Amino acid sequence: MTKFKDIVKNLDKPLFLISLILFVLGLIMIFSASNVTSYMNGGSPYEYFIRQGLFLLVSFILCIFIIKFNTKFYGIISNLLLTILVAILVLLLIYGSATNNAVSWIYFGPFGFQPSEFIKIVMIVFMARFYEVHEKRLNNWIIAVIPLLIGIIITFLIMIQPDLGTAIIFALLTGIIFLSSPVTKRIKANIILLLVGMVIVGVLAIIMTGGNFLQTRQIERFNFTRPCDRLLDTGNQVCNGYIAINNGGLTGIGLGNSTQKYLYLPEPYTDFIYAVIIEELGLIVGIIIILAYIYLLYRILKIGRESYTNRGALICYGVAVYIFLHIAVNLMGLFGLMPMTGVPLPFMSYGGSFTLCLMVALTLVQRVNIETKLRDKKK
């Protein structure tokens, strides 16, 4: 285990600082966005603020422990964790009960645990370790595609919960890590052609059958354009998000003064929190947040490029893709560019499972940076 003073000394300070600022801003906005909903449901206005603060505290304490261990150790235990989480996903489908029309949560009293969220981080570490261990055998088709096959199985298990947003992110995450791996270009090219073919067949199947094998609720998700024309139907949520953004203008109407959080937006402290941020703090702050995301991703990719191992590089690239996909899917849903899928916005949205996973992901990146710096000092 690495000494604490060496950990602090070799942290990537810009990444730590920008993460801290975003987490603090997110906590403030969760309080602002949730207090009305909480109060009108008979609870304390501070309920979600306190719970998110506890999530952050517990996650931080756990990450202090995690960062002391070499990433190689987490690569080794990722096999066990992946097996456990896949087993839980299967058991959920058999014994689980639906929440928000999806069987994706396990509850311990008032707190929920979402296995499909944790499996994203475990998959990143698993693939990074797998391609490191088998680096000299990646010209072998069977070896090269094992992580992809595992990813396809997990994606299928998540889709039939059904949780479209998480399934999309997990599938893309697995695919992009595969393309970033040392697998030979020939195998990558063939896999891309195969996947494109599968997508074309899937689209043709939907068109030819009229989507008869999809649930009505799933078909409605594809009707995401011009949401305000469907204000009394499926466009209600997104249209109210537009109203919130329009209300905010450049400078916002003031922290805590959102009107759309008064039950116009469902759970405004989760999927639609960016709309509340712009309504209260303005488009300028909204743009600053996007720029902060870009800088955060740049720091993560920089650490990945500087890593002396493929394991470290793939972990960083995987975490960057993980964060980017959450940002992209959440904001594209909010702006009506794709169906709303219930994907949280990094740092801003309320939620214990995602907060813990995000902080662990950032900790793994910091650990890669620490290992790189310590190695450089030994030269």
C-alpha cells in the first residue's frame, strides 16, 4: 500500500480541484432543486441535501481506502466482482420488483443499490486488466472478443430490465474500450463490420414488424422530437425543461427561484437538474459547467496518455468515456435530441449509486496518476 503522504503529493491537483468544485456545486443545486418536492411530499426541505451529503461523505471515505492500492490489485478482483454483479442482475430479473417500470434496484431500507451502475466501473477495470494480461495473444480472435461477448450478455440483461439508457451507455463503453485496446486492427475492423450489420438488421426488424415486439412505453420513447407539441402526453417533461431553460436566460432568475421545480418537472433533482441550473443561474453558468466537464475529461485523458501501462491507460480512457456518455445522453435527452432515458448528469444529479461509482472512477484515475509519478521518480 502507498503511504498517505505519497498519495497526496502525487495527486493530479487540477483534476482533484475541478472535481471538488463540481461536487460542491452539485450538492448546492440538489438542495435547491429538491426542497420543494421534498416539502410537498411531507418531508424536510433538507432531506435530499442531507442524503446526498452522506453519499458524498461515505464515497469519499471509501475512496481514501481504494486509492492506497495498486490498480493491478483491482484488476485481479474485478473478475470476482463482475461475476457477482452479473449473478445479481440475473436474480433481479427473477425475483426483483419493478421501480419506475424497471427491475433495476435492490433496496436496503430507504436506500437503493443499482447493480447495473456498479457493473460499468467493474467492466472498465476488468477490460483494462484482461487486455494487459493477454497483450501478447490479442491476434487470437477468441481471446480478443471475450470481453465483448461478456459485454453483450450484460447489455442484454440490462435491456430486459428494461433500462435503455444504462444499456446504451454500457454497450458503448464496452465497445470504445475494445477499440482503445491493443487488439489487432484486423480484428477490430471485422468486429466493427459485424456490429454495423447487427444494427442494420435490428433497425430493419423494427421497421418490418412495426415494433410489435417492443412495449408501448418503449415505442413512445422514439417520439422525442417537438416535445411541446405533445405537452399533455409524452412531451410534457422535456417541454417543461425547455420552459425552465428559457426562463433562465443568460444570468438566471436567482438561486432557489426556479418555478419549474414546483412539480412541473418530475424529480427535478435527477434527470432535469441541468434545466433547473440554467433557470436559476443562467446560460452563462450552464456553459461554464460544460467547459468544466471538457477540462475534466482532458485531464483524465492526459493521465491516460502518460500512463506507463496499458492497464492504466485503458482505465483512464474508460472513465473518460463513462463520464462523457452520461453527460451526452442526459443533455441530449434534455434538449430533445434523443429519448429521455433517466441517465443522471455527473456531479449534479442526486443518487447514491451513481455518486459512489463516479467518485470511485475518479479515484482510479488518480491512482493511475500516482503510479505514473512514483515510477517517474524512481528513474
